[in-house]
Amino acid sequence: MVIRTRRLRSGFTTGACAAAAAKAALLCLDGQRCGAGPVEIPFPDGWRRVLLVESCSVSLHDGIPVARAVVKKDAGDDPDVTNGARITATVSATPVPLPLPGKEINRAAKLSLTRDGNRNSFNMVLRGGEGVGTVTKPGLAVAVGEAAINPVPRAMILEAASEALRLVGRVPADATITITISVANGCELAKKTLNYRLGIVGGISILGTTGIVTPLSADAWKATISVGMDVAKATGCTEIVLSAGRTSEKAHMRRFSFPEEAYIMMGDRLEFSVLEAAARGFWRIHIVAQWAKMLKIAMGTPQTHVRFGALDVRKAAAFLQELSIPLPRKDSYNTAREMFETLSASHSDTAPFFAKVCDAACGYTVSVATGIPFSVHLAGYDGTILQTVQSK
């Protein structure tokens, strides 16, 4: 049997969708295009790409024409919670400057461009509408009180709008162009993200550093870790907790009750996360993981995802024996959890054994970032903290 594989399909970020919607809405406002269809926009890498506009129309609001364009996000083969979300740009143009109400504004911009051989200026106001979150904590790329539209998406939106303004004739020079980005069901989608921990409330973030969603992107995961640490630092956290998963994180929360901002979901990116935390000067770094991941860390594994090497149970058993942990002998163990359960069933007091594994894990983390105190916490499958070891 021949198994055919295909390359995972890339998609577009929420920022790219917002930029495409903004350009389409401005062209629609000028009467050049309405309805569904393709729209081409520039990307940060210098290339141009085409996105599909789902709908685009103009209506009057208080006598002022307002255009509205919708782009449905296609994240490709990436398991993105915002895949399929409808990103809307609502655009209006007024001949006089508008007041800029605080947290609705992502900053105003003055655009100067050539149109019909003449140099024209426009006042651009970018707002976050319904479903777009507001930043409430420091440490992010967007200031507190502003709409959660990150710098690269903001630049993409303004550049796409500039292209449209070079083509339109009905929008007078010196007009104020107001672009409001909104996301259908954005508040509900945000509940599936860690936005609340970063201090983004009321909706999702408009994100993207390239405009392209790369399936299962390691860079995207690393960026999330780094941003979380920036927020922790900015909110005054001196210690940080790197968790291998949500269950182990909850176990630490129940036991120690650190500030929410201190908790960073490192997942399988142990070495990267430790080095990032060390670079930010946290006073102490805490590592919390369940047995299988803790064994991998103790055995000196910088990246603990199974695709970088499943735990070799024979080597793990030999490693435990090297630590003088009396794991009952048998022909083979199927999983690390089976080792854990066998060890627990065979000994009434497993604390000394767990301490040895945590101590080995602690030794490895110290070797990754020297000179920083570490605490390593083993989380049980029952949601409790079974053992804690601190670096010497």
C-alpha cells in the first residue's frame, strides 16, 4: 500500500484578513467594487497575495456613507481557534477631524501619498470594534487602553488602505478615514485562548508578524511564550512558572497560588523557555510537569515533544535504576505512566524516589541556565503536587 502525503497548507492571519477587508471597504466606499470577490494586498515579505472578500456593501449612517467588508479567515491546515472567523472592516470618511476616544483607538496616523499626480494627506484612525480585545496589562507590543491590534497587522492595514486611497476619487484630501476592525463571536473565541492571562479582554487579538499562518508553527508557539513572559515582567512578577501542560499548571496554582501572570505554558519547549526566562532576569524559575515529561527533563531532553523522540521506556527504566530507584523488574513497560503506577503500587513511600527524579531534572535546568535558582515540581495525575525540589 502506498500512503500519499501532502504538504500542510498555509493560511492567512487575522491581520492579513483585516487588511484585505479594509482595502475592499475603501474601494467599495468609492464605488469601485462591491460584493464578493478577490482583493490583492501587500505582505511584509514584499510579496503580494490575494484574499477572498466574502461580502462588501455601502450604507448610509446619519447621512454619511459607510462601507463594510467581510473576510472569512482561512488558517490553512493550522488548528487555529480563529479559523473560519469573520473579520470585518467598517470604513467611513469625514471631511473634518474626529475626536479620538481613548481605548477605542489603536493610534491615529497621518498618511501622505500621491493621487492623480497631487500630494494628498489623510488622517487615519484605526479602531477595535466588537470582538476585538482591549489591552489592560503592560508588557505587550500595544499600550494599555488600546485595541489589541498588533504593530505588524496595523502596518498591513494602513498600507492596504493607502493602496486603496491612491485609487479612490470621492474621498477628499485631508479627510479623516476611520477603519473599525471587528470579529464576529470574538468574545467567545477569546475564551479558547490565553488572552485573559495577557490582560486582553473583550475579544481576540489581531495578530500576525508575516501575514501568513504556518501550520503548527513552532515560531508562533515560541512567540506566545515570550510575550507571556514580557507581561509577567511588566506586571511585577519576580518568579515565573513554566508548565508542561494545563493539568500540571492547575496543580501548581492550587498549591502555591502565584499571580496568574506568572504562569507560562511552555508545553514541550523547555530549553527555549528556560533561556527566555533567564534573559528577562526573573529571580527564580519554577518548572512543573507530570511524570512522563519530568522523566524526559531529568534525562536531559531540551524539547520534550514526542515528535522529537518518544520516551524510550527501556532507557527510562535504566535511568531510574541508576538513581537507585527500585522499579520492579519486568520484561518491558509500555509507558512512563505504567512505571509511575507500578512504582506507586510497590512502595508505600514514593517521596524519596520522586525527589531523586526532580533533583535530576533540576540539575538539567541549572545546566541550561546557570546562576539562577530553580524549583522543580512533580504534578500527580490526580492534580496534586507530589514533590518539590529546589536547586542547591
